[in-house]
Amino acid sequence: MSVRVPRDEAIDVRDLVPEWIQRLAAYPPGMPLEELEREYGITGSIKLASNENPFGPSPRALAAITDALGSLHRYPDGSGFYLRRALAGRIGVPADAIILGNGSNDIIELTARAFLREGDEAVMADQAFVIYQMVVQATGAVPRPVPLRNYTHDLEAIARAITPATKLVFLANPNNPTGTIYKRDEWEDFLAAVPPQVLVVADDAYADYVEDADYPDSLAYQRRGRLLLTLRTFSKIHGLAALRIGYGVGPLDVVALLNRIRQPFNVNALAQVAALAALDDAEHVARTRANNREGLAFLRAACERLGRPSVPSWANFLLIDVGDATRVYDALLRRGVIVRPMDVYNFPRHLRVTVGTPAENERFVTSLEAVLGESR
Ligand SMILES: Cc1ncc(COP(=O)(O)O)c(C=O)c1O
């Protein structure tokens, strides 16, 4: 029998956790489609808020999941043997240079936990993926955000922000939420400037969308004897965001350390088989990439026509200056179009819009035009 003991009112649990945890704010999740429809009493809404693949998962991944359902009573393969072997073959590194994560977010967190202690520093762009600063703060270390320059990582300033206390640098290329990239020359100068004992985490979550000859895929810089961890994900072009699977590629000793603090079954069995199948689905990837190219061009042109500045993007989303972003966001919601307001990223005038199917892009533009017209 359990007995409920009333808690002493004098106890404030916040006093029980370190002060850097007290100062953390929870990650604000996007609005689920179903909730929007219930709240506004509408149907047929579209979600262009979380940089997901508008075509859904690869059909091959779905077939692999179906085949694996009968084995749900088994624990997943804690080593991710088949998937790591397949990735290693493609990338040209040993399988032990690869760690799988429950989303690449998992590996971002593992890296912070492994490398940082109270008082250490980690450098990142101020308007880059918010998770970097959150995981750093959760360890008691100090995030050192560096301003973007023209919506783009300022690698020179980031290198200058490194101090003897710096253990990690987080970079997102393309950056979320701006969609911009740094180019090969800047990247190589940056690598030359970073002290050898600082681990550079290159988060290339959107790399598969980039079609630019000057894009430095950080996987190509592995095995050059430096502390570099590349992060990739199956959440974006492979369309498996719900399954939560990503991976890191880095020096063997770095990956071995991360494995020490990884949960033994951090990547579920369905995610592993789906990712393996999705890797081989070149057609799905190519179709998604082509749709993205056309969708970005369509959205950019529409913004120009509507007189709304947008930031040139190499990813699967576009950052648009709509002026009164709160009003425009709410008005779009009421029309059944979910996008992402960017105040968390300190872009109070901007919305981030994921490239959808042609019909979804069209619907977004028509709705945006109507909403902007309402304010005139
Ligand atoms: C730059 C960047 N890195 C990592 C992630 C997280 O991806 P995952 O779903 O693999 O955790 C995202 C997701 O939006 C992202 O924008």
C-alpha cells in the first residue's frame, strides 16, 4: 500500500537543482496539427513548421518497419550493427567512427555531457539551433554565443571567441533558422585557426539539400587527425523525424567516449531498420531534393512579389521577414497554415516556413498574401 505524504510546503524543488538548471527554459514545441484543428474548429490544415519532408517517409522504410513489427518484443540492437556498417561503407570510415543517436539531438547532448564541466565554455552562433545553448547550460558550462553576420555564421568571429576555457564549438551548416551556409574557404580557414584541443561539432542536418559546389561537407574532413564530429540525421531528407534517429561521425577516441555515456538502447529497432532502408532509397531522396529546389525558388519569388524580404536558403525552409510576425502567424493559423514564429531565435519580425509540396507552398503563399492584405 502506498501512502501519500504531503510535501512540506517550505520545500521549493527549484532549490534542489543547480542554479544553471533553474535558469533553463524548456524547449518550446511547435503546434501539432490536430490541436490547431480542434482549437479553431477547422480541417485540412497544413504544417510547414518543423522542416519535415513533405513527401513523408521513404516507402522502403515503411516496408522495413512492417517487416520488423513482429519483433517488437525484442530489445533493439544496442550497437546498431547493420546501420553503422552501411553508413561506414558509404562514408569510408570504420564502423567504430560512427555513433547512432535518438535523433541527432541525442548526440548533441551526449557531446555536451561528455566534454563539458562547470565553468567550461562552448561557442556557437547566437541565432543557430537553440538546442546547442540549452545542452551546454544544462552541464553548468557557459555558452558563448557569437552574432551572425548577414544571417550567416561568422566563422572568423567564432574562432576569435575561443578562449583557453573553450572545449566545444557548435556549427550548423546550413544554419537553422536562417538556411544559410558558410563556404569551403571560410571553413578551411576556420579549421586552421581552431586550437587542436577544441572539438568542432559540425551539425550538417540539412546537408542533403545543399546544391552548391562551394559547400564544405564536413564528412570529407574526417580522418584528417583533428577533433571534428559531424552530425547527420534521418529526420530531414529521409523523412523519419518521428522515429528519432541520427548519427555522429568522428575520431575513434571521441566516439568511444560518447559511447560510455550513451543509453544502451538509445535507438529503437524500427528506427534502425527504417534508416537502413531509407539510405538505399536514392529515388525518394532525389525526388525530395528536386521538390525542395523548386519549392524554395517558388517561395522566394512569391516573397519578392509580396515585398517581403527572405533570406537566401540552402536548406528546406525559408526565413521570411513578415513585419508583425505575431499577427501574421496567428492569422495564418486561423487559415489552417502552421509555420514557425522565430521570436525564440530573436527574429521577432520573421517566420520560418518549411518547403512543402507544390500545393502546400501555393496554399501558404495565397494565405500569406491574404493575411498581409488584411493589415493594409
Ligand atoms: C540544425 C539542426 N540540427 C539538429 C536537428 C535535430 O534533428 P534530429 O531530429 O535528428 O534530432 C535539427 C532539427 O530541427 C536542426 O535544425
